[in-house]
Amino acid sequence: MENLVSKKAVEAVEGSERVRVISHHDADGISAAAILLTALLRKGKSVHLSIEKCITPELIEKLNKEDLETVIFSDFGSGYLNLLGDLKCRNLIICDHHQIRGEYPKENLYHITPLLAGMDEDEISGAGVSYLLAKSLDPRNSDLSYMALIGAIGDIQEENWVMKGLNERILEEAVKQGMVFKEKGVRLFGRSSRPIHKALEYSTDPYIPGITGNPSAAIQLLTEIGIELKDGERWRTLEDLSDEEMRKLNSAIIKERIRNGESDAENIFGDVYRIEVFPVFRDAREFATALNACGRMGEAGIGVLACMGLEEAQKKLMGIMNGYRKLLGSYLNWLRESDSVERTENAIYILAGRNIHENFIGTVTSIALKSGLFEDLPLIGFADAED
């Protein structure tokens, strides 16, 4: 894997006292930032990190006012080569997996990407590429493999909840080192944070006919198979279920899918990952979702520190997630009552304007599509940008 990283890229980092890191604001970019920050601090480097939504001429102009030695862009940069040509720095390193656009006019670029090695962009995440650089700087940075896994999950790089390509090899390293525990389980999101009936209600992969999108039916199913919804006043989660209760639930889901004629009705299982080194937020998928929430809520710094394992930062994630869900709920309520939806023969358009923040329009559109809020047509969302 490490042969994606050139010796000159490593030398550029090792020969610099100061390293400027700019990373993308989603779960993959935040994970990449945490990897690079940890690896560079271990090397004794002075690091200045910022998280950005995109690379703009204004950002380049701002960076050029700094005294730059080596600059690293993580989880973006490959698509901005022309623009990055205006950056004034000694060395430029890009750790990315997205499509390459433009041409960089100088010779100080060290471009670390699977695409230049003939691989696909979904074989490894931006965090994974950053992890390869970290390992090339010091093999002991293999203990950061769990962060790369979180980035891949956040970028939805699995097939039916199973890693592939270089991501699979990174996962193997994380498991071998005891950083991650992997097991087969039902593909229900919210193993530690959602009440069991909510995990069933919101499940779209696997789709559970009659249960997905129907809260009362989800509660009825659990009652019929003898699974208690609460432990005292606390809602139980999937993590609270005994092995016998989990077997009952799995069988019930499969039976519902068979009864309703779902093809491949038993295809409800996938790999489930638990981050063993985390003190609070241990389910990898929920953690990746929390990092995405941090980026959209303007709390990327908390996400970076949480990814690095700081307990206080991880405790703050739940509050950020609660705020994120409330905001999503308000946006979805607006959408249900809004007349700012235009229908054509071929698609439906959400014209949110400033009623939905630009950071949330993609998520709101995705939820609306999966929940069946609109007819079975392509759904496209638009929101006003701040700039």
C-alpha cells in the first residue's frame, strides 16, 4: 500500500519545521486531518490545521499571506490543480482519492492518490491515503488505522457493509492491532444511540416492508417477539440485546422480508465495527455520522479531537448530534409543509432558498428520497450558498 507514497513526499515533510494542513469538512476529511495532525505532532512538527468546505481563490489568497513551507491538502485537492498552481509554498502534498482535474504547473507537487496507480477512487478514502503517508513517515503510525476506517465508512465506500480494495487491508491492520473489533451483524444503524424500534423504523438497507417508516409497526413487531423496549426509564438499543434476543430479531426481520416477497430476503447482514480504543463513542458508523454532523454544524475541531480519542471531545459529540438531528427535523418539517417543490414529468425539485442551509440540503434531500416523502422520481435539492 505504501508504494503510493513517494520517497520525496516523505522527505518534504521530514525537511520542514512547519506543516500547513487543510482538510475537507466531512467525516473523511476530519478523519484525515486527525491522522495527519497526530503523525506530524509525533514528528515534532509545528502544525497549523484548518477544515474547509472547498478550495477557493479566496482561500489560496489567504494562505499566501502565511509563511508556507510544506502544505498538505487532504480529502480534496485533486480536482483543483489549476487553482493550486497559484499557491506559494516550498512543497505541496495532496492526499486525495477524488477525480483529477486540471494541471499543476510547478514541480513541487507530491500527489498521493490511488488514481495515479490505476485504482478506483472508492478503493480507499482520503483518510486512507493520509494514513499511508503517516505510515511512510513512521511505521508505528499503523495505530492510526482505525481513523482511516472511519473515513472510509463516512465516505460510504463499503458494498453491503463490507470493505474492499485497500480499505479492506487497512481494516485488517486495525483488527490485527486490536484497535477495531469486527463481527457480522444485522445492517441496522444506531446500534448504541437509537432505541431499537427507531433503528427498525429508519432502516432502508435492509428495507423491512411494513416496518420501515412505520413506528407503530416496529413497536408491535418487537412486542410480538418478546423484546422489551425499555430498561426502566431508558430506551434499550441494539447493543443491549442478548444473543438470543438478537437471533429473534434477525429471524423476525427475515420473515417479514420473505412474507412481502423481498428478493434475497436473508441479505440483512454485514460487517459491524467497534472502535476498541474509544472511551465513549465506539460504534464506527455512528462515529462517522457524528463527524459529518460536526462538519455541517461548524464544529469540525471537536470532530478532529474526538477522532484522536479525547474523551471530553467525544462526550461533546452527543450534544452536537442532538443539535444536528433537531435541525434536520426542522428542515424536514418545513419540507413537508412547503410549496417550494416543483414537479416535472422527469424529476422533483426542492427549491429551498435560505430555508435549508447549504450544508444540509444534500442530507435533507437524501432522507426525503429514502422516506418516500415524494413520488418515485429523481429528487434534486437546491439551497442558497452563503457566498
